[in-house]
Amino acid sequence: LCGGRSFRHWWRVEGYDIGRCKDCGLVQVLQEVTVAQLQELYSSGYYNGDNDKVYRNYLADPAAKIAHFGRRFDRVCRENNLTKPGRLLEIGCAFGLGLVAARERGWTVCGAELSAHAAAWAREHYGLDVRSEPDALQHMPDASQDVVTMWDVMEHLQEPREMLREIRRILAPGGVLYFATCDVGSLGARLYGRHWYLIAPPYHLIYFDHESTRQMLEREGFMVRRICNDGRPSAGELGPA
Ligand SMILES: [Zn+2]
């Protein structure tokens, strides 16, 4: 968060070092991971049980998942008094099931998804506008979206502040960013330490807590409305949360 280079080493997991910045307190994987490595990580095996850190079968029951995402999107709208459909961008939308749910509710939707495999599926099966180029967000016009959602994506990013800067540019005035990530300050994380189920490098590169989440958002000019733990894995029985 602060650009500091001084870390307190916490754990070594699967060959990756995880440490906490001595200045801002952000917990993170200390090695660099390249975009090419990430694209490889999120190829089709990520959604199909490549290893025990990934989704077993993401598309086992799309209708159930669309319903789940729909309920979650209703909550986003309710909590932000969004009474009329608007424009939604979902970052890390996987196969587009969340976008389908929002579209059913009258929203104009588009997505960004680093997994070329999942993005192509979303385009072909649902006719969605989902882009997978690493610079897809940079091509989106300023102030073009009312809501941006990111479910369980922030912890996968190497440069979340750059992502937030793009999101802020893309959001229309008064727009809302709504996201879920893991909380390394939670009771479970503190109890289980390096064995906590969300410690999963190189998939999860950053481990936020409330304080680092708030700091990150404020440093990028967001007004933080609410940070909460709802304790539920995001999409039911789904592998990595
Ligand atoms: Zn720092």
C-alpha cells in the first residue's frame, strides 16, 4: 500500500514468502508473479479441479449459481439504494453468471476476466460483453459505470491500487464499488495462521484486513461506506472463496 520494502516475515507456504509491511501493515506474498504466470494459473483447470486450491467444478449447476449471484446483487442494490437498473461492470466475472443475474434485473452489464477460457465461455454461451485482455479496463471510457463489483478478486491482484485507480476513473459520479475479499484479521485467520484456508499463494497474493482495506481505498480517493464480515463463503460450496 505504501510502497515500502521492509517486511516482517510471517510464513513460507508452497515456496512463497508471506510478510507484513512494517510501515502500512499490509500482508502480502513477497515474490513477484508475472501476468503470464497468472494467465496460466487461471486457465481452464482453475475452474475444473486442477488441484485442491481451485474450484472443483465451477459450472456444475449454473442456474443455482446465477440465483445465488442474483440474491447477492439484490443486496448490493438494497444496501446502496439503487432502485433503478443502471450500468454494471463485474471485474473477475469468471463465466459471467453474476452478469446474467444482473442482466435479468434490467441492468446493462459488461465484464473483465483474466481467464481467457472463462471469458470466451461467457461470450459464447450468454452473449455477454466480457474481455480478457490484461489491459481491458484501460480501454473503458471514463465515468461509464454506476456499479463495479469484484467478488473474491482483490486478494488475487498484485497491484490492487492500480486496479482501484482504473475503477475510480470508470465509475460515474456517485458510483459504487462493492467487493468481497478475505480478512486476515478475522478470528479464523488468527487461529489457524499459515494453515488458514484462504492462505493460498500464488492464487491469493494479498491478505487484507479491515485496516488495510480502508487505507487502500482512502489512498485511492474512495469514501468507505462500510466494511463488514459476513462470514460466509461467497458462492456456497465453491472451492476458493
Ligand atoms: Zn507498506
